[in-house]
Amino acid sequence: MTTPWEHRYAHRTKAVTSSTIRELLKLTERAEVISFAGGLPAPEIFPLKEFGAACQRVLQDVKLGPAALQYGTTEGYLPLREMIARHTDRYGIDAKPENVLITSGSQQALDLIAKLLINRGDCVLVEAPTYLGALQAFSVYGADYVSVPTDVNGLRTEELEGALRTGPTRFASWHW
């Protein structure tokens, strides 16, 4: 007997398709493919020796070792949040550690942003092209899009006013 799962899923999942990013990453596993994709550095430049030494240093510390292997707070490691808050000052941002949230990557951050800010049918202003991961994260929550073309200098600002008049109801997403 098989369990009929389809009717148990949240309604928003009916519009979710396979992740294009995941499908593209599958191609990078092929020996004949050399990927120039952002976020995929050449494995031969990974600092394996230094990373191993750092792991050993932390794990051998009586206090830090067990803590490093334990669940942490939802917000992330406090010393890291404190350091990030201190360094934001150089950009004119007065942040406190409680204003900083550590995520496991850009997709988690984009999902949290979309979960917090996007309602079904909200219109988000995006560059064309924009980051595929942002579109995938926002679409799950029912976002619609108004796009502004780009050229070699970035967003074509002369096109921005017209796009804004079409009614984006939420924030803008730029190609990061």
C-alpha cells in the first residue's frame, strides 16, 4: 500500500518545481565539465590543511570542543554576531549583535526574507537578469515580478521609474 501524499502537502507546494540550481550543480559533477559558476571555487585551492588544523584546535579545547558539536542558538554563534556587528560600523551601519542573524547560506536567508515579507500576489521589483535563487525563494511564497533591464553598467536607471509605476508592492531584489 502506498501513502497518498499529494493532498497532504501545503497548497503552495503545488507550484514548486525542481530547483534549477540543484539541476545545474548535478552537471558540475561530470568530469568533462569545468564550472565557472559563482559559489563553486576550484576544490584544489581549498585550504584543507589549515581547515583541519583549525578543527583540531577547536575540538581539543576542553570548553570549545563540546560546544562546537552541540546545537547552538537560532540566531547563531554570539561571538561571530558580535564581530559582524562591530564590522558593520565601517559601512555606517550601527548594528548590535541582536540585529545579526547567522544563516547557513544565501538560500536560507532569502527564504527567511520571503517568509517574513512576501504575501501571495505581492509584486517584487527585480533586475533582469536577477539571481535565480532569489526568484526560486520568492516564488514559493507567491511573488509576482516587475523587472528592470540591466546593461554593462548595472541597472538601467532610465527604466526604473516606469517599472516603479507598474506597482511593485514589496522590496527590490538586485543581482548580488
